[in-house]
Amino acid sequence: MKAMVLKEIAPIEKEPLMMIDLPDPIPGPKEILIKISACGVCHTELDEIEGRLPPKLPMVLGHQIVGRVECLGPGATKFNLGDRVGIAWIHSACGKCYFCKNGNENLCLEFQGTGCHANGGYARYTVISEDFAYFIPKRFSDAEATPLLCAGAIGYRDLILSGIKKGQTLGLFGFGASAHIVIQIAKFWGCEIFVFTRGDEHRKLAKKLGALWTGRPEDTPPKKLHCAIDFTPVGETVLHALRVLEKGGRLILAVIRKRNPIPPLDYTQYLWDEKEIKSVANITRGDASDFLSLAAEIPIIPEVQEFELEEANQALILLKQGKIQGAGVLRM
């Protein structure tokens, strides 16, 4: 099969992903073989390529995968041949540890990430345990469904952990693939949404999707924020968000690793009055399945920009530059 493979850590501008031929994977016990039709591109892939989250090498990246069941491994019974399924970032967890038993398999010490510890979706085929695949709601096209599996699912987890309530004010810092889905959930839940982003086109999209106000990360919104989510890869945003957070408010740091450190925090200026900072690590299977149902109910309308598989390097460069509207998707 054709696959875009990462063999060494390098800046994405050097276009390190290489198209090579690999043997078609064979599903093991209780696994399914998926013929991939589309795979989203994500900031996590930039983190892997550039060494902020070093993957096992060589590696087929990609963890927002949509395709159809091509073959069933021994004992696999959950899906039928031809079923349309998705794969998210969580590739496996032990199922036995304290975290797994208490609903936090995202924190499992044996957590395996799709496209990081096991080959992912920048390829024609992949395999996954049937317990870590999800039915895709019919209302979404293959391309539309890909960002739901990561940008949407992790954004949903961000919102749940923020504790946001109807009528409260939510600030979104950065407006890429995840934020453009989160805003649709928050609007459905009856929240007031302010968006902080540097891109003119991103601010236009935010207004189109329901933002009451848009500005740059350092700007002051019309009112303070009960909750905020930081989707940006720069440390300075944390200070900008805390500055406009209401007393007792919570700042969620989404799963985007910072390219530079968070600057020193003056406690009185930024953290006084019971403000909180909470990080988000990975997702659970429950996050993915619950969000897919919610996305169909709302319904979420993802904005996607499509690329061919061999254009993966170029798509990721555009993602790093903030030039993709909504979510980037590779078509096979």
C-alpha cells in the first residue's frame, strides 16, 4: 500500500514525510482492517514531526481516520464488512489500571496514540482493535467526519472539563480545526462566545459560526470570561487568557503543545481570586462516541479543506502557518 511515512524528526518546512510502499496490514485477533478514504491533519502531527511529541519511528502518522471495514480478524464481531467507521487518537489502553477502571483511560500509563505509537491514517489501509473504532453517523461525509474524531472529540472534552454553563461567557483563543467545532457546541448549549485570533479570515469564520465578539489574543473583550480554552501553540496566550478571566474562572489548555514556554506568572495579577488552569491529555473512547452522537444531533457542520495524500507535507505547512480554514483533510 501507499503511505506517507515519517522516518526522522525535522522541521515540517523540510517536508520530511515520504511516500513509500508498505505491506498491507493484516488484522490480528479482534482487530479490523480498514480501507481508508480520508484522514484529517492535526497540530499533533506537527508536534510529532518536529519532536515535541516524539513518535516511534518510522511511523505512519494520522489519527482522524474514516474508512470502511475491509476484513475481520479472528473473533471480531462488532462490525460487518463494508461498515463505515472512524479511528481517533486513542489506539489502545490497558483496561486494568486505576485510571482505566475509573473512566480516565486517557491517563493510562500504557496509553497508545494512533499515528504515534501505532501506524495511523496517512495510508491506504490500517488496523485497529474493534473496541477502539466507532460507527460514523450517516449525515456526515467522509471528509466532514474526520475532524469530529479529534478536533471535535477533544474540543468536547475541553468544554466538559471547563465546566461552562448556559448563559456563561466562553473565550476561545485560537480558531483552527477544534475551535471551529467547539463554537458550534457552545452555541447549541446557550453560551456567549468571544473568539481571540490573529487571522482576519478566522475572525470572519468565527462571526459566521456565532461569535458575539472577535479580537486578537491581547485584546480586552466586552466582559470577562467565565471559562476560556487556549488552542494556541504559544506560551504567551496563557497570560492573555488569565488576564480577562472572571473570578473563579477556569482556563483549559487544549492538547496543543507549546512551541515556547509559558512566561512567568505574577500570582496576584493572573491567578488571584481562585482562578484555575487545567490541562487536557488525550481522549477516552467515551469522549469520541458521545461527541459523535451530539455532533449529529446539533448538527455540527465542519469546514474542511481537502488535499491529496501526497500533499501531506504541504497541508501541514499551511496548518503551521494558520492558513487552513476549519480543518485540513487528506483524501486517499
